[in-house]
Amino acid sequence: MRILIIGGGGFVGQKLARAIAERGSLRGTAVSHLALADIVGPEDIAAAFPVTTHTLDIAERDQVDAIIAQDWDVIYHLAAVVSAQAEADFVAGMRTNFFGTFNILEACRTRVEVPVLVYASSVASFSTDVPQPIQDWTATTPQTSYGTQKAIGELLLSDYTRRGFIDGRGVRLPTVVVRPGKPNAAASSFFSSIIREPLQGDPAMCPVDVEQEVWLASPRVTVENLVRVAEVESEAIGALRNFSLPGMTTTVGAMLKALETVAGENVIGLVDHERDPVIEKIVQGWSSTLLTDKADELGLIRDESFTRIIEEFIANDMRPADSA
Ligand SMILES: NC(=O)c1ccc[n+]([C@@H]2O[C@H](COP(=O)([O-])OP(=O)(O)OC[C@H]3O[C@@H](n4cnc5c(N)ncnc54)[C@H](O)[C@@H]3O)[C@@H](O)[C@H]2O)c1
């Protein structure tokens, strides 16, 4: 089993790589090679099988052809210019999210063996402009350039699968919380910051109303579902190749309440509130109520509570106190 993770230097890519290293197998076969490719040289990970790291810009067709020519059984495409950055810099978003995705699909098309391709789409493919709750088959009416680029990738993935060029599985990730490390350029970044920073003793800014709803999932559940999505048989997915990963609907206020329950009043005091109309507009356009029938049928999992998500962050991802 040869696995390539494109975007393997990112948050989800690194966690997925570690999960695969721990399992040692995928689709019932022992992993013989795991490759991590990213525009920023990915961090190596320890595994009982060979792991290689590659610097790759998916917008450069020749680079994509060269790596995909190495015949992978499963390819994860997780590389992206994230939401707020793609909104601020239209060309950068199109370059990676649209042309980069197209390059990956085209490179796969010319292979003799048909790879399983798991594509990380986003809840941002949908919007609040259509009747809620969102179903797997609801029309994608994105309200950001990022969401539009993700939705284009979904359509292409469907057609490349229908044509037999790939065995594609497009999954719409909820906002993944709590993201460790530093804030990133996603408009959703603050959903993690308001939990992560106070727990680590740092101040945080909440740019939206506490009543703001969000559709989220933990890193643990997201990674486990990415593994399961690669494992299911193609026939079990059927013609609808893009579907939502399980998440939970909550509000910023409920997240802060859970933080207070886990960590106490002093920690909550580190969160300040100042609304940012740019972030607010992007986040308000994302649906927070999704039905996940396909994922449920396929046996994907969901988080039990936001309190548990916080506890998992403390146990697995919190910055050590002496490195503040
Ligand atoms: N984390 C979330 O909350 C979330 C929610 C919905 C969808 N997603 C999607 O899931 C995927 C993984 O998300 P993440 O949180 O790990 O993001 P991330 O930003 O941590 O990782 C994405 C990686 O893509 C790489 N990249 C960017 N441009 C590239 C290019 N031209 N060529 C090669 N690599 C490039 C970046 O260097 C980064 O390491 C992304 O596609 C993202 O859009 C994430």
C-alpha cells in the first residue's frame, strides 16, 4: 500500500500521517511507503515503514506529474490556500485551489492504475442561501472564492470518477477545532484561537457574536473519518462522490461555556470580544446545520461533546507550559 498525502505538511496532513503510521495498514494492506508532499517542506514522521517528504507546488504541472507518476494506491489531496487568504488574494486561491486540483486530477488521469483519491472539500461549498438543513445533495452555492474553488473541485472529482480516471471521494470537512499551534489564514481560525490561546495562558479575540453557530469536528474524528473514507469500497459510495463529514452544531457562546467548565473562570477572562465585519460576513455565509446521511451509512464517526474536544486538545496538542 503506497500512500501520498498532498498538503502533508499542514495541520490535518500531519495528523493523518501520524494516524497512518500508528495503524501500519490501509484498505487491509500493510503500508509500504508513505509520502508527504507540500509547498512548505513537510515535517518527517516516525513510522515502521519508509516515509519520504517532498517539496511540491501543485500549481506546477510538471512537479505534480513527477510525483503522481510514482504510482500511489491512495492519494489524499489536502493542499489548499485557506478561506480568508483565498478571499484576500483571488489569484493565489485560484492558482492552488483550482489549477492545483486540476493538475492533480489530470496527472491521475494518465496513470494505468486508478488511484483512490480523497479530496478535502469544505462546508464552505455550501451557504445559508438555500433551505437548511444542508443535505449531501443540496446545491453548492458558495459565498466565497474559496468555497467556489472547493465546489469546482467536487464537480471535477465526480466526473473524473465517472469516467474511470480515479476512484474519487470528496469530503466536506467541518471546521476542525481545536487546531494546535498558531492561528492560520482561515476565516474560521478564531474558533480554535478562543479555546487554544486561553488554555495556554495567552489572550484571544473573538470577532463574532456569541450566538454565531458553527459546524465543527475534532482533529481526532476528522482524521479517523479520512482513514475510513479511503477504506470503504467504491460501490458503497455510489454515484454521489462528494458528501459531508460528520460534525456537531454549536455556538461560540456554548464553546466558551464548555471552556469555562473544563478550565475555569480565569481562563475565560482571557477572551476579548471585538467584532470583525470581514470575518463575520464569511462565517455567517457558512451553513451550521448539515445532515450527513452518506457518512452515517458508511460508518463514519462523530464527536460526543465539545467538552471532550477541549479535553482531547489538552491531552494531545497543548503547548508545553515551559515553551510559552
Ligand atoms: N482545518 C479545517 O478546519 C478545514 C475545514 C474545511 C476544509 N479544510 C480543508 O482541509 C484541507 C487541510 O486543511 P488544514 O487545516 O490541514 O490546512 P493547512 O493550511 O494546515 O494545510 C494545507 C497545506 O497545503 C499546503 N499548500 C498550500 N498551497 C500549496 C501548493 N500550491 N502546493 C502544495 N501545497 C500547498 C500548505 O503549505 C499547507 O501545509 C485543506 O484543503 C482545507 O481547505 C480544512
